[in-house]
Amino acid sequence: MKIHLNVDKSIVLIFIFLGIIIFWVVYIISQMNFFLIKSTKTYEVNMIDRSDGSDHLYVPVTINNSVYPFLFDTGSSKNVIESGLARKIGLSAHRTVYMTMIRFNENRSDYVSYVKQKFSIGHLKTKSNFYLSGHKGLIISDIGLMQSVGAIMGMETIKHFNWLFNFADNTVSFSRGKITIPTSLDDQILSIDFFRSEYGTIRINLSIEGIIIHNVAFDTGMDITPNIMNCKSEKADIVFSRSDFDTLTSQKPTMTTVLNQTERALIIDSMQINDLTMQGILALEHKEYDKSYITAHFARRFRMMYIDTKNRKIQLYVSRSDSARHNRKDLQLIHSFLIHHSNEGDASMFSDEE
């Protein structure tokens, strides 16, 4: 026995047509999301001048329709908002987690609260976690820092973009793709490859006068001055750990200026760093640090800084027309202060403005 099913062909065609439309709608939406995630559009914002005397880099971040200065900090693994500022913004804890943090050689454990929050940098809208406890990611617990800075943009956000800081016009450009760099014909470039530490922060290996210094923190959140009378305005370019300081000065003993038995500094007229000769370097030893640091002041001596997170490269640009920025003429003055206080046995050297 044969059974005949009479199905209207027009209904079949309608279902086929609807199926095709649904397929293409889903495909287009998926592609739109893909291109949104992978967009290589370059955004630009003006850096914020906090006028606090530091060389810190501040970028404008919009949360709940208000703009706040965030410290651009390659030495912080996380985004952090000081608890008082978080309350002012209207942010409350989403979750609290137990973390072990490290400061220098000291381990600390504590409960840390965070919130998941949408925010924007210029016209770029995104979201991330913000820690509310005042802890600087997994690296440093410093309530004083958080109260003075207010908010930190750490590697949790930085790692997703390439960044071009143009200090000449006080702008920062960022993109998930390559950024066009406005170079000059006479530009010199200090090129540095970097890797990520176990906490996600930026680390580099430097060749200084042909001596390799390993695992140096490239930390735009670090800003240190020698605390010696009228020299408080003179910033350190590099802060060496004791072991790295010993390694360098044992092979280059003429570099060392001794303040006393425990504190030392290097005043260097000319220093070869990787593929660029820097004119005038102030380097300090800090006995509490177990690693060396490149500071925000070092980066500010260049006209531009490009951080290529995809290819893990840092490029610092300077030209002869930037000689006032690149060549330090003030080191003879600070050198005389260091010698004078070394003879007097002055033990007060460091002022940490990290």
C-alpha cells in the first residue's frame, strides 16, 4: 500500500529560504564580533598631566560617564582602583579572592576584592577586572601609592594593545594592530625585546657597556629620585639591585660613586645600552630590591615610546633635535652633591615615588 503525502511546495521553499536567511544572519553577526575583537583601528587620546612632579604616564579612563586618570603601569599585573575612589565612582566588590603577593623578597597573603566593570579609553569601549583593595596587582602592596595615584592600568589591559606614547605632543595612540609611527630622518632607536614575568609584568635583558643584565623590570610605574638637598628634582634612569650593581661595577669600577658603606650611585657621562649610546645616566643601587628597574624617567627622556605587545618589543625614539631630552647636562651638579654627601656620611639617599 502506498501512502501519498501532499506537501505544498511553496511551504518547503519558504522554510528553505528562511533557513538560508538565518544562516547568513548568524554568519554575519559572528563575523562582526570577530572583526570587533580583531579590529586594528588606531585610537588616540591626550595624556593627562597630573603636575605632581613625577614622570608617571597617565591615560584618561571613563567609568560611569566620568573620566579618571589611570597610571599606565607596566610593572603592575592587574588593574587597581584605590578603595576610596572606587566608592566615589560607585563600584562595589563583585568577588573577593585570596592571593599571595610578593614585595621585594617578602611574601604577603591577603583577601583582595575586585569588580568586573565596563570602561572606555577615548572611543574604545571594553571591560576588565579592577582590584579594589589598594594592592598593586600581585607585585606590591602600597597603600600610600594607591592614595596618591588613585588608579592603575596594569598589564591585564595593556597586554591587549600596542601603545605609542608621543611625549612631544602629549598623546598616546593604541591599537590591536600595528601603529604608524611618525619618525624623523635622524631618529635613533633603542630597541628592546621583552618577555612576561610569572606575574605578567614586563621584563627585559639589557646589554649595558657589553655586560648583560638579566630580568630587568621595565616599569613605567617606577619613579625614584635621590633625596639629597636640592637634587630632589633629578630623577634616576635605572635602579639596580645590589647583585646587578656589583656585577656592573666590578667590571667597570670607575663608574662607582660611593655615598656611604651601603648606598651607591653611578654617574655616567656616556653609556652603551643595547644598540644606542645614552648621554648622561643616573643609576642608583637600592639594597631592598631583588631585581633592577628601568624607570618612567628613562622612558620620558625619549620623544616616543612604542610598546609592541604582539611582537614583544619596545622601541624608544630620539633624534638630534631632542638633545635637551636625550642628553643630561645636569649630572655634574648632582655628582658634586653625591661626592659632598659621601664625605659627610649622609645616609639619606632615596625618595621612592613609585
